[in-house]
Amino acid sequence: MIKAEFSSHTRELKIEEITSDLVIVGGGMAGTCCAILAARKGLKVTLVQDRPVLGGNASSEIRLWILGATSHMGNNNRWAREGGVIDEILVENLYRNPEGNPLILDTILIEKVTAEPNIRLLLNTAAYEAEKSGDHTIKLVWAFCSQNSTRYKLISPLFADGTGDGVLGFLSGASFRIGAESKDEFDEQFAPDHQFGELLGHSLYFYSKDTGKPVRFVAPSYTLKTLDQLPRFKSFNLKQHGCWLWWVEYGGRMDTIHESEKIKWELWKVIYGIWHHIKNSGEFPDMETHTLEWVGTIPGKRESRRFEGDFMLSQRDVVEQREHYDAISYGGWALDLHPAEGVYGEKPGCTQWHSKGVYQIPYRTMYSKNISNLFFLGRIISASHVAFGSSRVMATCAHNAQAVAMAAVMCKIKGLLPKELAKPEWIKVLQQKLLAEGHYIPKIGLKDPEELAAKAEIRVSSTLSLKDLPFDGPWKKLEFQMAQLLPVPKGKVPRIKVQVKAKAATELHAKLMVAIKRENFTPEVVLAEQKISLQAGTQFCEMDFNAEQQEDSYLFAAFMANEDIELKYSNTRITGLLSLHQKFNKSVAVSSRQEPPKGIGIDSFDFWLPERRPQGHNLAFSLSHPLQVYEKDALTNGVFRPTLQPNAWVADPSHNQNWVELKWDKKQKISRLRLFFDTDFDHALESTLLGHPESEIPFCVKRFKVCDGKGNSITEVEDNHQTIHTIDFPEPLETDSLKIRINHPHSNIPAALFGITCHSSNGESL
């Protein structure tokens, strides 16, 4: 029993002091991924989250799907899904949760964080005060947990702000911005004027479901009873059950930080007003049996403060795909700005303009230019309002945050401050450390002098020679322009034979196309074209484009739309091969061609998009000479996804016993082995709501076995579904060879491997 006597003095709450290597304030996807990687690399991390769950806008409290450069597979960014920890989470979520249940995602995030002994997780805990040891240095942060009535004194040499509103940056005095820059400051012609608005608003989602019996709805008193003020309600789709209504947005002309509760109340009025109208207006009889299952209780925030680093990302960096010496991440979402009036406005809910490919994001955007030990995570990085329209999305934020995690590790080990790490010699080390973790940085590959696999003689059981894809798939009408992506090395382009079914005598019009920037997948240059006369019926056609490749890259074997023609497709799928169609995804575009107004600094171009599985077949074809693009050299080229070429070794599908052998001229001490598999980086693994027809990526090798030079089994895996498999040996393995035996994942999908890395240490040294 505890019995406390009266005190004439006020009492103090319990105080717990925690000292760590890195304090991360904010447990959204950025803070979560940052914490996981930093902890795995040896830092003691305190992760402070003011909500009861992790994930921020992705959590069950808000329920927005995680997306980034893949943009619903609705742009021309091929194989662009973010790598590293965020990829690990999305692939795991697909495996456990293909239905897109946000509650399951909550459990995955909590599991990933609590599995790391180096992370101290403080949920329901808000940072409210910062103390400084000098004008430019944070000494400690005070935080409070309402659930256990405890104040936390958090001491660390390094801090990262992932709060979305930049709470820690604000408290510490870091310079920031709110609202849009003028067109002149960064030469941004897309910069909005005041009439459009300078801030993106908040959104609330809701779920509905069919109960199978009539359901009454009595609207609460604060409900918006007339929808005359909501022009966008006209586009409501009853089959979307609420959570597609991202456009139920409000607050763009308010203080999105301090008036957030007012914004939420207005959104509640709108949400319940929409449902009241659906249930009680008599206009929607099909909804009689539907009930309102869930309404968000906190809004999903889009924009508030943006902080200033040593570099500010701007429109031209995105559109022109500018290169930066300190690139440590990338983006690919559209420049996506919303009108300030939100749901009450007449303007479309968003204005999205895409670049022709992904763009680099520099390290200098991710730390404060005036608070020496403060990193920025998430949407508050150093970017203009226009560039923020692209960099703000969650998968991009998480990928950036992984780079911050590795930067914090280097700062700790080398005794550096974030700004000091921006020197070119340290950036090169940072880039290499990130790439070794499965991170992706456009145009930069892993070139680690201590990596042992690159020094080994590599033998393989067989190699796929890309000569044809079987003519065993469905017929598909040529109702849109379509193209087969082919990875063609430098040299003569082979003749291409396809099978055609013509409804009547007509003409097959084919083009060989390529991107201006070979690393992009926006075909703009016609290298050659050919027209072939067809008779009614089924026939084979061979295109001889008589073209030469000047450098390795993907080419588009494109066919112009013709309603009288069907093309034969293949059931075989191979790493690094895709067919595309010249059409659009209404989630991120309004036309199959992007045609921006003149004078806003945005490019015009066509969208060429893949179909999602179970569709998305490759075109069946036969080549006059094979493409040797799946050679064993890809295993050590330091790129773990398709770029200019597939960058993968692929086994011959006719061979059942497949293996890769690494052999050295003397025994090596190996402490870590990593295998990089194909989980289809082109596939957008939206985390919630949408759902996916598969729970595992069909390209991914499920069964493999690793043996040492004596044939002893080191590890045997029967059910792999992840991109990266890491083996850490408690004691270094001494051997002069390794053999990895792998099985084909499916009868019509040959085994593929992007890379192998071996280290004599656990990879933590710098």
C-alpha cells in the first residue's frame, strides 16, 4: 500500500534519464527506418513517438499506403522501388498482409523495431523542450509520456527530427520555412501563386462495409448537412469504401501546425456529412446495407515546416535529374501540389507533373545548416515547396532516413558532425556503406575494395542466353501502343520475330525507340521503324530495324495501336524484362501523355506503363541472335537492380541443378555473406487498402543452399521471400570456395541473382 501525506509543495513527475548515441524524435516511416538501420549498425538509439503505434501516415491511425518513386507504377520510373529497410518492410508486409490491413502493418513495424536490442522505443511520448550547450548544439531533449506520467531526459551527441512538423528543429532554433517560395528564388516556374495556395492541407479517411442488412445512420449534430459546398463530392465512387477519398482535404489556408485540431474538426464535419448524404438522401439505394466502420481520429498531415540545410532541393533538380556529388538517395514521385481550398474548392484535388526518370537527393538536404548535431528526416528536409511536392512521400522519406542512419553511424565512429561528413571523401564512404545494405543511389555502384566476392573466380552452372520467349501465352489486342523492353548491349540490334493475328488485311507498324538519357525509360528517339503488310489470320512477322546500339541500354520494340491486330504474349517471366503500354494510370495522371502548360518548366512526354500481375505478360518473340545480358559478371558489378541492363545472373531454365561457385587462390576468412535476390523493384508494394493478388514476388528464389569448399552445408533456406539474405558467422568461416545452390522459383521463371558480397568482417568498419 502507498499512502502519501499532504504536501504544501507541488510534486514532480517521475524523471528517467536516457543516454544514447542517437535520439530520433518521430516514429513515422522515416524515423522507424532510420532507427532500425542505425541500431543494426551498432548505435544505441532512442526512438520517440508521440502516438501509440509506429508508421505515422502509414499506420492504422491514418491508413495511407506507402509509396515513393514507383508512383503506383503510373510513371516511367522502371525498377524504382526503394531499397534497404523500407524494401524489407514492404516485402514482409506483402508476405504477411497482401490484403492491405493497416493493423497488420502496425504489428510488423513494432516487431521490426523491438527486435533490435539497441533501440529504446518510447511510444505515446512527445518531445516538448530542447536544451542547448551552445548556440548551435542540442544538449538534450525533454519528452513526456501521458500513459506512464514520466518525463524523459534524453541525452545524445546526435539528434534526428522526424516529427513531420519539425518540432525538435523548431525548439532548437533551426532555420525553417513555411509556404511557397517565389518563382525567382530557385528559378521554379511551377511555383504556385497565392490564388492556388502555398500549403497542402490535411486529410481524413474513412472505411465503410456492407453488413448484408439495412443499417440506419443518425448524423451527429456537428455534421455538415448540405454538400452544395463540396464540388468534389460529384466524383465519389461508392465502390471505394471511403479510403480512396484522399481529396477530402482541408486546411491549406490555415496554420497547419497550431490549427491542426480545427482542421480535424472541419474534416469530421465533412466526412460525416458525406456519409449522411449517402445514407439519407435517397440517391444511393445500393448503400442501404452499408455501415460506417471506421473514421480517422487524427488527420494525415501533408505540409508545415521545411528546414534549411546546406543545399535546398528545387524543381530543376527534380525535372532535369541533376547529379550531385553527395547523392545518397533518390526520388521519383511527381511534383504533386494541391490547391489550398481543398475539398471546398473548384480546382482539381492535385496537380501532378512527373519527371522523365528518378532524381538524386543530396546529403546536404538532410542536416541543419545552423544546428550542428541535428539531422532532418521525412518531409521536413531542405527542399523548396515545389520540390517538396515530390520528396514528401513516405517511401522516399524512409529511404532518405536510412542514409541519415548510416551518416549518424559514421559521425559516431569518426567523431564528426553532420556538416563535416559532407566532405567528398566521406561522402564516397557513406555511399558505399549504404549500397552494401541494399540502398539504391542512381548512377552509383558498390565498389568496395574490401569486398571478397569481386576478387574470386566465379563459375556458374549455366547462363540464360536470351534468344526467345515461348509463344505460349495469351493473345492481346493491340488497342494501345505497346512495347517490349529489351536489354540490348552495344552492337548490332537483332531481328525480332513476333506472332500476329489480324482480323482483316492491315498493316503492322513497328518502331525501335530509346530514351534520350539512356538510364531513363521514356522512349523519345526513334532509331528505326518498319511497316509490314498483314493478311487476315495468324502469321509471324520479323522486324529488321538494321540498327546499331552505341552503348548498353534498354530499347523499346514498339508497336503502334491497331484494333485489327492481336499480339501473342508469353507465360515466361524473366528478371529485367517488361512489356509496356502507352496509356495512363488515373491515380497519378489524367492522360497517356503529359502535356503541361507552357512556361512552368515541366517536360512533355508519353507514359509507357506496365500492367500489374497476374497480367503484365512479356511479348512472345524470337531474336535472330541471342542477347548475352545475364552473365556471371553481373554478380559483382555492384548494382542490385535493372538499370542500363538487367544487372543479374540468370540460370538457364532448362537446367534443374543451378549453382554459383566462388573460388579464391587461398583461404579467406569470411564473417558475412550476402545474397541479393529479385523481388521485382518495378512493383509498387502499396502497404494498405489496395491489396495485392500475390503474397510473394514470383521472381524471388525461395530455396537455396550455401556450402563451403568441402561441400559442408553452411545454411539451407526453404522459404525465402526477402530481397537480401544475410549470413553472419559467429566465428569467421575459413574456406577457399563457396557454392550457392539455387532452385528456379517457378517452372516459367528461371532463377536469378543480382549480387553476392562477402566480407572478412561484419561490415561495420569504416
